[in-house]
Amino acid sequence: VIVASPTGSTAYSLSAGGPIMNPTVRALLVTPICAHTFNMRPLVVSEDDVVHIRIAAIHQDIIVTLDGQESFRLLPGDEVIVRKAAIPAKIVKFKDKEYYQTIRSKLWGNA
């Protein structure tokens, strides 16, 4: 499962079938990885929601990776809790870059 903000880990979410979300939207993305049933679909939830992921699997090779940087082994019964940080990140935005123009360029070239 990928849990992402509109400005963080969205490329991972997109690769797993998640939506493209404008960074001004105040929400979290919850995207299943390799879902094999139709009842496991990407979800957009409020930024104020708290996402709880309980490890129900019994095998021992489960890990959580935080922003592609740190990884930790999880055990059956463990729970990962994701919530909005108390302090917002400061993001640099260049005035000459328009969001949808950038998306169009990255996804379809200079279309």
C-alpha cells in the first residue's frame, strides 16, 4: 500500500494505478500495490484523516519504506499509522512553471 501526499510519493502511486492529484488539494492518496481484486481501489481521503494499516499477513518478509529512504521490517500484528505532520513542508515553487503544463510535458512530452 502506498500512502502519499499530493507533493510526495505521487510518482510511486501513479505507477501503481493511483491518480494524478494537484498539489493544492488537501488530501492523502491511498493506493494498493498490485491489487488482485476490484474491491481494492485507489482512495483519496482528507488530509486530516489518519490512515491505519494493520499487518495481517503471516510471512516474515514485510517491510515499510518511508519516502524511499528508510526501511523497517514489520511483523504480523504490527500497525503503520500515517497522519499529516504538525508542521507543513515548505515547497519551492517557480513562477515560470505552471502545474498542468509540467504534467503534460512529463507525461506526453511537449504536447
